[in-house]
Amino acid sequence: MSVPSFRPSAAGVALLAVLLVLAGPASATPRHGSPPASGADDADLLVIAHRGASGYRPEHTLAAYELAARMGADHVECDVVSTADGILVCRHENEISGTTDVADRPEFADRRTTRVVDGVSLTGWFTEDFTLEELRTLRAVERLPEVREENTLYDGLYPVPTLEEYLDLLTDLSRELPREVGAYIETKHPTYFDSIGLSLEEPLVAALQEARLDRRDSPVFLQSFETANLRELDAAGVRVPLVQLLSATGAPADLVAAGDPRTYADLSTAAGLAEIATYADGVGPEKNQVIPRNADGTLGEPTSFVDDAHAVDLLVHPYTFRNENTFLPTDLLEGPAPDDYGRALEEQLRFWATGIDGMFTDNPDTGVVSRDLFEDGALPEAA
């Protein structure tokens, strides 16, 4: 089913420009005034399934989303990109050679091309070169087969889901379980998609409206690594909570494209967080921004990031927590192999203790256990 899109009129564009100016300075009133509703009690600590239960199923499939909800995740993340015919689908990137079997499909061999996305030259197959009907003939594969060999068992089973199917699944699961299973949606490369005439925000907002998930208390978060689209969503009156994603390195693609010298490091300072609070309700930092690692790879001491964000009423949802040794601090490794599970519970308890409001994890069952342990008063060493 095609998701309707809307395009603002010239007058609407002018009005939006005025609203963006009004929304801009860091001294403006924070967007929210108090932490937004998340579909549960405001004090709840959220376990957010990163691309679904991607530690156990190929990422961004309905199977990964459903398993995450059944494991107890409060919110299930979906990254959206566009097809050639303007339909939003769930993929971590628009380049899909690592997450589908497209490279093995001779009928699409001529679609292999090179594109520059956010200043990076990439060669492969891109969702914007496929109609939805064509994309639906592909099947998902495990993105990290060297680390998650067990997940390759499911290669070739699941199609690429649409945003509409993802929202419908969460609605159905919320009725069945019964508890609200929230949506956590990221727009991927919005400046790039704008540049090729496939804007992500309009069909996303239309899909939320169609699903009646556009209220302030809807169990939905919208997130982006870019800043301009979040400002536009805020100025356009989008009521669900907005989350500015951050990174320990680099800069937002929209700022780079506009010649703005600010980096993620600048946005992550106390002053930068205060500015973010004028258009967003939360931040999603890379977890090393909350607790960095020492030179030897061991887990260090917490920074002031959480306190700085909370001082301007921003929620903090760091990413990404994973169970395998290859992703853990060196002092929390167990077993000889990179894909062995290490002391992930201990790592997560250390992070809950910093005061974060939620975490993104590939293993939502582990996230639920660590949260329960923390709420019961467990210390990291007890994990």
C-alpha cells in the first residue's frame, strides 16, 4: 500500500522558515519543559531493541521486531529509507548489499552503482533504485555473519518490511501481549534523500497520522543524526518526542552540507545540549560519550554528559549495547572468541548507574535483565 506524501506550498515553506528562525537560539525555552511520555510512566527506564532483536535474527525484519517485543523491549527501533516510488522501508542503510541477497540476484546486476552519500563514496545497490515491488523480491541476510553465525540460519527467509508493516506489527503485538510496544524511528540520510527528491519526513508524518500515533502521548520517538530535519519536524508541530542522535566523532551531514563548522563534539557540550533542548526532547549519544574507555580498552569513569543533558530536561538513550566480546570493554571479556558472550550485564549496570533513561541493545532480553537487576539494587560486580 502506498503511503501518501504531502509537499508544502510556497506559503508553507515561508511559514516554516519563520518558525525555524523562532526555534533556533540556544536561549529559547526547551521544547518539552519536562520529560516526554514514552508510552509508559515517565520514570521508567526504557529498553530499546536496536533494529529489533538483531542479536538473534537478521536486523530490520518483522521477525527481529516481533522477537524483540516478546523479549520485553519497551520500544523497537526502525530505520527508514525510501524506495524509488517514495515508499518508506526498514533498512539501516540505503545501500543494501550487506543486509539483503541482492548481490546474488542476476536480474539486478545492472543496478550496482556508485553514489556519494553524506560525502562518502559507496558502491553497491541502493533502495532508491528499486520500486517497492522489486525490493520485496529480495530477502534479508545477517549483516555480521562472522560474529553472529547462528543468525545466518535465517538468511533468505524474510522480506524487507515497509514502515506501514512495522507500525501494524507493533499495534498487533500491543494488543496481544497486552502492553504498549513503542516505535522508535530513525530517518536515515535525510539531506541526501532530500537532494534526490525523496524526502523522508512527509511520508513518515503521514504514516504516523494514519496509524493515529501522532499525539504527544503516543509511544513513539523520532530520531536523526542530522539536525535540520528535527528542527523542521518541531517547527511543523510534530508532537511526538524528538531525539537528536550524537556520535563521538564527526559532524551532522546537514551541517557539513551547509558549511556549518559545528561537530558532534560541539553539540555534546553543555551549551550544545542546551541548544538541542530547544527543538528535541532527548539525545542518543554513542555510549563512549557517557562512559569512555581507557587507553587499554577497559571501561573508564563516567563523564558529565548525563548530568548536562538532564540539566536541560533531555532524556538520554545511549547506543549500542551488545553481548559479544568483540563489542565489550577488555575488562569484561569472557572466553577466547570474539563472538563469545562477555560480562554484558556488568557493563549495562555500570551505565544504568550513570542515570541514563534507556539504552539501545541488540539483545533486548539482556537489557531487560540488567534493568531489573539495577532496579532491584544490584551493583555491577554482582552481575
